[in-house]
Amino acid sequence: MNINQSLLREFVIKGLVSYKKELRGPFLQGFRQQFASLSPEEVAEAFIDVTFLGSALTFLQGEQWNLKKDPDTSSENYLRFTEQTFASNLLSLNYLQETLQTLNAKELRQTAELCEELERLLLSHVQSASQEQKNRFVARALQLMENVFAHENTLSLQGNIQARSLALSLYRTFDGLDQIFGLNYDADVGMKTDVNGTERLYEGAGLGVQSSYSTLLTALREVQASQGTRFIDLGSGYGRVGLVVGVLRPDIDFIGYEYVKHRVDISNESTAKFGLQDHVHFFTQDLSEKDFRIPDAEVYYMFDPFSKDTYQHVLNQLVEVSRRQRIVVVTKGNARLWLKEIAEREGWLPGQEFDGGNLSLFRSRE
């Protein structure tokens, strides 16, 4: 058990004793100071474990509630369930198994709330750190996230019945990382933009329509991009895709096109702060313009960003590229429906679907 795990185990054990409002503040501040003495990489490990634990507790609480429908066997079945779950889905938290499996529903909920508060304190500590420390924190946090999502994906492929439920809990688990990247979705509040129906801007939707970290890391893993790959995001929003690619794959040349200027400005500010500007670039662009040509690339990413006419204009260009070279098109949401039609018509490989089709990969043939 490393120092992060020892601190987190102590946090869970002592947390319920200090749950009362008058005790909670000093308790949490004490743990913040202990975690703050760690290296940026160790703080990243603590952040991942704390946020993952919060989702896991909600997951366990739901299962505990389901099993109570049969009170005669609920305790025995829950114990069996937790043993199986910690041996598979929650393997990275198995050092907490003995402590957590004895908690009742109320205690699970309260501990999850404490985890949320500790997560905020950890992020506040990182925000006050130097840029060099933020860079180290983000790089390590993304690596650990990838481990979490890859593990759940492996279990899902093996038929693990809990993997799907836990994956849903994890979908927005690590969104707090946006604070460190400096992605301020409030910039959309009151936004008035006339695009004549060419793009779907999701005005004011903020975080809710950003590709989740689980989606991005799964896509990056499955694309298996080689060194020197050009990766283009068509409708890049606030730049989360580019920032993730830029941190984890400095050997990839990333371009993001977005219609809304203030989103592009925020994307470029974050890119500069994290020193990614040599290989990550964002541009303000209306992709429906007839005289704008999308550059050739090996990978394209789309999160259902366009109206019907713009889709046809953009996809016609991607088909042209695919006739010159092999490409991969990554789709999020309903964009896959357009690509299915193209894949069948153009003789591409069958699409790969993840997360029930929420994420799909389409590869053209050579």
C-alpha cells in the first residue's frame, strides 16, 4: 500500500466519524494538507482514486439497494457481490474492500459526498500550483484514467455483467480535470450566434455535450495512431479532444475546427499554457463554406456537430480523402448513422462500436 492508498484508507475510516458539519471542515483541510505535501504525480494518483471511489460508492449503494428486495439473503449476497466486484471491476481499490463492504447505504452515500469534497480540495490545490506541476499532474492523471477505462473495457469484452453499469457511473467521473485545463463552459452563457442552421452549436449546454474522457481515451487507444499522424477534430468545441491528444501523444499533429470564436480562444489559451502549441492548433472555421477544403489527415473526429447540408458537404470531402489514402473516422453520438451509410457505399470495413454505439470507429480500405 503506497502513501496515497494509506491516506485514502485513513480518510474513509475516519470520515464518517467526522461527517458532522462542524467537524467536516477541519477534517477535510487536514487531509488536503497531507495530500498537498505529495508530488504532482502522487496527487494525480490520489485524484483518480478519490474520484473513482466516489463513483464506486454510488455503484455499490445501488447494488445494495437492489439486493434488499430479498432481506433474507441480502447480506450474504451483497458480501459475495462486493468480493467479486473488488476482485474484478474495483481491483485498483481492493485495498479498501474490507472497510467499504461493511458500510450501509447511508454510510456509502456520506462517504461518496466526502469524496466529492476532497476531490474539490485536491483540484483547488493543483490550481494554485505552478504550471510545470499542473503539466505533470495532468499527464499522470490521463495515464491513470486510461488504465481505468481500458480495464473496464476488457471486463466488458469478457462478458462481465457489472462492467456496463460501472462504465455508466464512470462516464463523467473525471470531468474535474477540466478545471486544471482551464475550460470555462460558462463562456457560452447568453451566447447569440447566427449560423443559418449550418452547425449544431449546443448553445449553453456546456459540459453536458463535451466528449467524456472515457470516450476520448477509448478512441485514442483504439485508433492506434502511428507517429506523425494528423488528427482533425471537426467541431472541436472547447478543445478537450485536442488537449488530451496533445498531452498523451506529442508525436501527433492535431487540428481542431470550431465555429464559435470564444471556444477557439479558450482552446488556444489552454494549449499555450500547457506548452502544446507546436503540435495542437485550433481555428475558427465555418465548415459549411463551399470554398474551404478540409485538409488530408489520417484520423477525423466528429461529435454530431452539423446540420444535414453541412454533413453532406463535409462527408463528401472525407470520402474524397479516403479514395487517396486510408483514413479513420471517429464518431460520437448520432454521427455514426451518417458514417454507416458511407461505409456500406464505399466498401469500408464494418464500423467498430463501443459504449452501445455512442463511440464508433470507421476505417476505409487501402
